[in-house]
Amino acid sequence: MERRWIELDGKPMSYLEQGSGSPLLLVHAFPLSAEMWTPQLVGLPAGWRIIAPDVTGFGPAPDGGRAAAPVPGTSSVDAYAADLLGLMAVLGIRRAVIGGLSMGGYIAFAMFRRAPGCFDRIVLADTRAPADTEEGRAKRVEMVELLRREGPAAVAHAMLPKLLGETTRRERPELVAELWARIAAGSAAGIEAAIRSMMGRPDSTPLLSSIRCPALVIVGDEDVLTPVAEARALHAGLSDAALEILPGAGHLSNLERPAEFNAALARFLAGATAR
Ligand code: MLT
């Protein structure tokens, strides 16, 4: 697995890459970075060129510091999507299997809105199609206030009980500690930009019927942020979708149950997932 860089509109953009073959682009969740896809980068079968980009404002800068955040007021899931389509163009990738987990799913929808022809298949993990509710937006405003007052460590503290399922929190304290450290080391400006982007994202429900490529919906059965009911709704709205429910996983199902997640993804990639 290697970290690579491109320059996009004069700004550095980083991504992790592993393997060669058909392209698979994986978009990370909030408030994490490309690193969260490590179990997939190292664990998926040969024949795939896996690319995990850092969404603008997340991950490292070329000098080892934190990535620069979007200019305040300019961030949106659409702008993130444009960046990732720009990355694909720079890498000469016209079509790929494109997947996202949670915020990564919101960004995948935005990519589909802009460039449906770039999708060979789509993977939607622990995510939802609808926009935020009024209550959801109010909670995001509270999160911004907390972030401004106490910094990314407070966001880590507030979010980890919801990001990880109860089984993981009980059985894998080392993963809880690792994620806490990763979130706490993130850029406050990047985190705030992502919160505002998620708050402003449109409802993707009307998009679902136009997604005709094969789709895989994955969800942890202990996911409290985008519960199984959301995954079932997504699955029902897509014309050609498989649904995989991973036992003992919360919202970060790819990290909590990497072997099961990779097996589900590998079945889908091989075109053999039971419908
Ligand atoms: C994520 O995991 O990306 C976020 O929890 C998504 C959200 O807050 O809607």
C-alpha cells in the first residue's frame, strides 16, 4: 500500500493505492481519512487497483502536517465529488467501481449525479439516501459549536460511541483508542467543512431509480447512525442491489468486521453476490 499525491487545481491531493487491475475507488467516512480503508487495501483479492483518496481537509499534507481545509463557505458534497472525479481524470480512470461508507456514500451519490457514466458498480456502506432532518441539522450545529470550543478530540469523544458498535467497544478497546487518536489529530477546519457539507447535502432518494449499475448495500447490524432500516430502504430503492448485513458490526463496519466486509465486497466484485 502506497501513499501517492496529485496536484488538482494547484492543490495537493493524497490517496492510498494498492494492487493493479480494475479500478475500485473507496471514499471514507466522517471524520476519518483514507487510512480507514487499510483492511480493504491489504485484504481484497488480486486483480483490483484500489484507490482510497483523502477527502479535501482530511489526511496529511505533503509536509507531514494536516491537509489544508476547503476555503470556508465553499465546501459541499458536490465539491468533494468534483475533486474525486478530478482525481479519476488525472489518473486516467474513466470508469470504476465506486464505493463509500457513510459520508463517503453521500459523496458517491454526488459523484453519480455529476458523472453516472463513471460507475461500473456502486458500493454503499453504512449510509443513507435522504438529506438531514431538521433535528439532524440542529445536532450538526451543536457539533460545530463543540468543535470550535474544544477541538477535534471532543468530536472524537462525542462520536466514537456512535461510530463503533457495542460489540467492538466491548471487545476491541485498542481500535477505540486508535480511532480516538486519529480523529483527535485531524484538522478542525477540515472537520467543520465536512459537517457543513453533510448538513447541506441534497436528498438522494430521487436518484436511486436512475442507478442502474449493480449495487452492494452493506450495513453493520449494530449501526446506530445509519441503522439496518436505512440500508433496507436503500436496497429497496435500487434496481439491481444486493444487501449484506454484518453481525457484530456498528457504523464503521469495514473496520469492525474486516474479514466479513471483505468477503461481501469480494463476492460483489466477482459478480457472484446472491441477490
Ligand atoms: C460518517 O460516518 O461519515 C458520518 O457519521 C455521517 C453522518 O454524520 O451523517
